[in-house]
Amino acid sequence: MACINRIIKESLPDGTTVSKEAKLALMKATCVFILYSTSVSNEFASKAHRRTLNAEDMFQALEDIELREFIPELRELLESYKTSKSKKHVSGKKGKSFETEAVESGEVEVMEVEERLLSDDSIS
């Protein structure tokens, strides 16, 4: 819930308010999207005789549900995350704050990608 509220707040101009009902509708839609995309991803994993979903299953699901315009940005984000994770693993530093880990793990980049996708006029 907090994540969705943050996305809503950061994607709208200052001074814009969103009703509780609208927030609830967005949260329910988010849950439906996650459940549906996970279900479709699970079908791809099952066809490959696997019980573990991986990123390729998710990308195939996005293709299948006709959200292919998100795939290049998400692949880029995944690669960035893997790179930052491997750098973190190599450095072997422990005891970092949550904020430091969020920056290093690429979670901050998620916000940047969300902003680009939300502001991209070509995606409707």
C-alpha cells in the first residue's frame, strides 16, 4: 500500500489530491495485475517443467498480455540491478542502512523507470 501511495504521490503534480476510493481502486487494480501476470508467468514456467518463476517467464507473460512496450525498460532495470548486486557482493560490505541498500540494489532506479514510463506519451 505504501509503495502504491508513493508512486501516486510522485507521479502527480504538487497540490493534486487523490480520493481514498481512487487509491483503493488503484491498489485493487495493482493486485489484479500482479496476480494475473504471476499466473501467466507460472504457465510459462510449468510448460518448461519448472516450479520457480524467473525473469524470462515474467517477460514472456508481459508479451503474452500485450504489455511488450515495458519489456526493454524492465530488462535494462534488471541488468542494472544484477550489476549493482554483483558489485555489492564483491565488496562484501555488511551492516548498511536500508537507504544505502535501496540505492545500491537499484530500487531507486525503479522510481526513475516508473517516472519515465508514466511520462512517456507514446504509451497509452
